[in-house]
Amino acid sequence: MFDPKHPPQNLDDIRALMADLPAADEAARDAVIAREPQLTKPEGSLGRLEEISLWLASWQGNARPRANRPRVTIFAGSHGVCEQGVSAFPASVNQQMVENFINGGAAINQICKAVDAELRVMEVALEIPTNDFSREAAMLDEDCAEAMAFGMSAVETGLDVFVPGEMGIGNTTAAAAISHALFGGAPEDWTGRGTGIDDSTLARKTHVVGDAVILHRNQMRDGLEVLRCVGGREIAAMAGAILAARLQRVPVVLDGYVSCAAAAVLYNIRQDALDHCLVGHLSVEPGHRNLVEKLGKKPLLEFNMRLGEGSGAALTLPLLRAAADCHNGMATFETAHVSNRDEN
């Protein structure tokens, strides 16, 4: 179990934590399964809402699931690979956008207000870019573990749902490199336009992704080494937060490409590592569709979004509340004196 007083010091410490992940609460799951057919509706008629209420209850360990205390946390980091001209925006935008989050001026601020979610921003050594992974590993072992431990500190006991978001110019390049390293294929399968790059920049970005995976392939023996070699500090922090949520049985809603790339690092270690996660939306970043299929997930929304910040995942929070409220608040056939179809 993660002890915040004794955070992991290296990636082997992270591996040790992942060796003993808690499972879903079977008693809560069984209670939801038993109650669902008694509710005043045809069986299965609420579709994925029924799946969501079961998922929430199973990971919260509560037969009455809830989504009343959600938190969106944006992790912000800087990427040395931006030196290769892979983004439409300069790295200076990172700090400017963090200030925008703090001042309430970003899209995620408005979405969190609309869906009644707490928003926090955590800078992950924002002033220190990672190494340019087209030339050398993005992080040392200890630096990667430190970023993951920092992310783990973002998840507190008592949260109903956690949404990891991100801000980091160049991080779709890192997400593409992580995905390509983990799942193979061609770099073109994983590399998209990110913030809106032109054709020549896309070609350069694709070459950077492919060449980086070749450069580091002898070091990338598992997902954590992939993260260290071609990831970013904010991606490592998201991976740490997702892991901490699992250790504390807090359900997680993943956002777009970068968020799912962080999760994929854990999936590579254990394919059950993301059982406590849903994917909130399908990004228009082309690699995201490939990635969620590899992870065996089905996004809740498809709104043609590609902003990041946790924005797509945050939009699903009212759906989670509706699922929980339907399960908890609906009358049963018996209490409402409504005839069940099985009754004669």
C-alpha cells in the first residue's frame, strides 16, 4: 500500500506497489447486481448507466454508489522534445496556461463549474523540461519515480471519482511514442496533429516518434521504462495518480490521448491495472482510437474534442451521477406496487 510518508524512490518501488493491487469489492458488486432487476424498469433498459453504477459501487466498496465528490486534477509539465519543432505552440505556453487555469479562464474551469467538480492544478517541475527524448532518455529512473510519487499525492481518501488531466506542449508526441513503443505498428498509426500542426510539422513529428522508439528500444523492457525513456513528468504524474486511485479504490475517468497513454504504461505491467478506470471520451487524435481499443475500453462520449485538460472526462460526471442516482433512488417493483413482468 502507498504510504505518502514513504513515497517510492525508484521504478522498482513502483513495480512492487503494482504487484499487490486491490480487487473490486465483491460484496458491493453482488448487492448492486441483486438490486438492479428489482427496480421499476425493464431489465437492461438503462444500458451503460447500469454498467456505470455497478462499476462505481464495485470500486467504492459501497452498494449505494455516488459521484458527489469528484476531482479533476491537471498535471502540467514541460517537454524537451519541443526543441525538434513538433508543436504549433512554444513551450512558454505551459506556464501561461497554468496561470489561466488558476485565474479561471480555461475551458476546464467552465466545465468544472457546470458539472460541479473540484479543480486542482499541479505543476510537475514545470520550469525544468525533460530531456529531448529524440537524443536521450526523457528522465532518469529516480526522476520518473519522483514524478509518479508526486502524482500519487493528488488522490485523497474520500474522493468519489478522480479525473486526471494534463497540460504540456509536446505531450501528444510523448503519448504517440509511448503508444508506439508499447503496442508496435507504424509511427504513423499513433501520431496526429495535436494542437493543429501543418503537414510538414506532422511529418517531422512522426519521424521523431519513430526514431525515438528505435533509439531507446533496448532499454524499454516494460511500461515504466517506456515512460522513463519517451514520456514526460506530467504523464508520469498521471500514471502515479491512476495507480494511487487503484490502491485507494477510487474510480478514475480517463480523458484523451495523453491521459490514456499514462494509463497504458500501467496496463503494460498488469492488464487488470485499469479495471477501476473508464474512458470518458474519444479524442479526434487518431492514435487515441487505436489506444483505447488496445486497452479494451469503450469511451462514453465522442464529441470531436482534442483539448486535453481533463475536459472530455469531466463532461461525463453528470452521467455518473445520473447512473448512481437511478440505482439508489428508483423504487422497486415491490415498494412502488408495480407489477413485474414475471408476476402472474
